[in-house]
Amino acid sequence: MTRYICNPLPLPYRYQVKHCGENDVRMFREAADPTLIRFKDMFYMFVSMSGGFWYSKDLYEWTFKETPELPNYDYAPDVHEVNGRVIFSASRGDKPCTFYASGDPLIEPFAEVASPFVFWDPALFQDDDGRVYFYWGCGNEHPLWGVEMNADTFGPLGEKVAVMKAQHDIHGWERIGENNQNPHDHPYIEGAFVNKVNGKYYLQYSAPGTEFNVYANGVYVADTPLGPFEYQKHNPFSSRPGGFITAAGHGSTVQDFDGNWWHIASMRISVNEIFERRLGLFPCDFDADGVKHCNQHFADYPYALPKGKRGDMGRTAPEWNLLSYGKKATASSYQAGYELDKGTNEDICTWWAADRGDLSPWYQLDLGRVYKVHAVQVNFADHVLTPPSDWDANPQSVVYGRRIYNDSGELSFLLEGSANGDEWITLKDTRHAAQDNPHDLIVQREAADFRYIRISHISHAVDGAVAISGLRVFGAGNGMPPAKVKAVEAKRSDEGMDVSLSWPPIDGADGYNVRYGIAADKLYNSWQLFGKNELNLSFLSKGTEYYIAVDGFNENGVTAGEILKV
């Protein structure tokens, strides 16, 4: 059976509580800054503030393992294989950071091996010749650093060197703010990670800030591990500024057992707290010219994991279309400001919330007609949660937060589909086998004819109202894709980092996917819009020519637009 992934990844994201000021205590799920590596016959994934790691044989089914021997509540954990061992480190603020080692993380606890110096956002890398290098840095005033390390003691060899720095006066996507609209402040540059491919060293980094939709990963390339590094013309190589869930920064890149490259990154919600984040996994590759890039067109729609070596990575349309956008919803109740349409507006940062006194909450979609439904993604939101009374028993929680509700069985529901509203078919029932998965993808073995999708019997262990940020339905529409977008007007700004795009709206289009890149055959980046026919594309670099296409889409498919040169 073909296996499908839909971002954000369906993981039991762990709750945190955080003291954000006097009488301001916030509770939220958090997972970010992922380091994903392949070690022996397994993938290992370490993420911030999770108290352990996930492991998988296939990037599809993940199992969690706690690591009490490690600093469980540190940010930006890094793991790399060095001389047959997995080496762990993480950011510890202004405290000296420790390296830990394990010969097999599933059976051998990590043990301390060195404590060399203070660093933020670490990244180890061992070259083919056995030499080890270390990269680090996180802030809006300093560059990222690199140094050669002793492979046994993990102490620095020689002096550190600056490997890259922010250039937000040249690179539009590095400018801070939502949609890069605060250009005068300095961006946060962080999240180093290095791959060696065909003799070239690819140093990736993140900017401008984790709470923004434009949070992305860029890359520099060099012939030696410590540079000099040159900015890749195609940048950022990972971004997701529009769509249901946005941002694709601070992550890592790994090759699977079949030779396929993958990039995993941090995606943002940032409503309950700016560090309210999720994880996204994206196909990645290096083209014939050595350009590192991801395919993030329709990046939060379901996509199939390849069976063996991946074929063409250049798809610009999803396999299944979105059927639920803007469709009519009914529910057992709702709160002011969290009305029913918030569950179908394709924005994870807004949600429908049931009344707190609603003891039997349910939410139902009417798709308007019968469709071939292939999959449903259920996205639960955390709405005004109340932390447990003993949340601050751990003084560390005042600064970094504390994980609670460790066990599974916190979230249960009944998901059903119907063609007529009278006879219902169960799609998933977790009432007697509860799970903790706030972003669940339910795929049909065979497409079913449904007009109505209903979720009910919802319960969770957290003290807060039931809320859904997206009940998303995917399948085949019954009509035609929209007509081709024509007469696109493009005006580039004087400094060259923005281009204002507009076009006549297309009847029947739910939205538009603006693809762009450094060549007509390298439209690797995109910005997905719903209900808008204009965009200030703010990701450009000064002095670089760009090619742009505006594709229209609806529940029936995608129509590619003509490519224009800017």
C-alpha cells in the first residue's frame, strides 16, 4: 500500500508550559529545530524541548524514546555520527555545553564525553577523511562560526572562523517580520547544518525569525569545510510563506536508504506562544548544476512516499486536490471569534472552538456535493489551555518550559463520512484506543463517495475547549481546473528585493500558487495564496534575475501559468 505524508507531520507533539511574564503562564505544544540523521539501519530525529528522540526505519512510522540522561529541555539539539557513535549536543544559553555519545541510542544511554565552550545551535560534521568540524551561532548581531574539532575529545583545534553572516540589505528573504515587512531590524541567523555532496560543502542556515511566515533555510557552498563559503544563487532553498501552515526554517537534510534526499524543517503556529511550532518533511535534491532545492509546492497537501529511488521531483500540482476550502460547516457550538468557518479557511493560526460547557462537541462539513474522497486531515488546536497546578514545581520551567502529559491516550474522536447525511461510514475511531496526534491524516484504501464529513466524541486530557484549526478533505473534484492566469503585472522595487505582482482574478479559482526561481527551468520556490490575486514577493536578492509563473488552482486541479522574466 502506498504511504502518504501530510505536513505538519503527525507526531505526538509534547506540551510545554512557560512563564512569559507576571501572571502570564502559557501552555502549548512545541517541536522545532529538528536534526534528522541516518545511523546504521535507522533514522533518528532530535527536536527542541522534547525530552527524548523519535526513531523510524522508513520516515513514516515514528516511535518515541525518552532520554533522561540528556539535558531534556534544551533548544536546537544536534546529533551526528562521529567514528561510529552518535554525538549529541544542544544549546544551553550562557552555560558551557556538553557533548554526549552513544554507540546505539536504542539500547545504550548517552554518556558525557566533553564540555568545551559556550555555544548556541550546534552542528557537528565529520568529513570523508575523518576530520571533524563544528558550526554554531544564533543571534541578530554575530555571524555563524566554524572550527575544526578533535575527533576524540571534541575540543577545538585552532581558532574559530566566521563562515557566514546576515546580509538582509541584499537578500530580501532575510529581512525580519511577517512578509519581511520590518527591514530595519536585524534578522536572527541560526540553525547551521552541513552536507557534503559531490565534493561540495553545503552550509545551511535559518532566517529571519521562527515566529514569522517567511522563516526559511538558506545555503552557502564551499570547496572546503571552513570556506570561504559562497551564497547559492537559488535561495532560500526551503521556504513555505503561504498555505495552511507556513514557515520551513531551521532543520536538517538527510539521504534515505534509496538515495533520496529529504529536508525536515520547523513550521510555525506561534499563536499561544511564539515557540508554538511543528515539523515538516519535504523532498529535497541537488540538480545537475549542484543547486540544492526542495519541492514545497502545495507542501501541506498529502504526498506519497517513494517506493525505492524517487523519480522526477518537479511536480507542481498535488496528487489529490483540496475539497474542503470555504465549505459550509455546522457544529454543536462555537465561541465568539472562533466561528465555524475558521476550520475551513486554510489557516492553522485560526480555529473553530466549541463552547467550554459543550459536553458533546462535534463539527461537520458539507462539501456541497458527493466527491471521491481519498484522505482527511484532522488538525486540533490548543485553545486557552490551563496548565496543571504544579507546573512550576521545576524552577527550570520558568525559563525553558516543562513537558507534561507524557503518556499517550490524550486525544480521542470518531471521524465519519456520508454521501447523504443519514448513513455514515467510520473513517477512524480512537475512542477505545486513544492517541495523542493533533495532526492526523486518515487515508482511504480506496476512494469513497462522500458529501459530509463529521468528527464527534472528541475528548482530550488537557483542560481547554475542543478546537479544530483544519478539517481538511482531499480527493477528486467533479469539474474543471480554472482557466490560465493571464496579464500578470510585475513591478520590481528600486532596491530589487521585492516585486509587486497582480493579475485579473480567475472565475472558479480557489487560489494561486506563485512559483519563482533563478531560471525558467528552476522555479523551485513558491508562495501559495487563497482568495487573493496579488502578492508582494519579498524573497528576492539584489542583482539577480528571476522567472515567475502564477498558477491557478481549485478543487479540480492546477492550471500552470506562463513564465515571465523579472
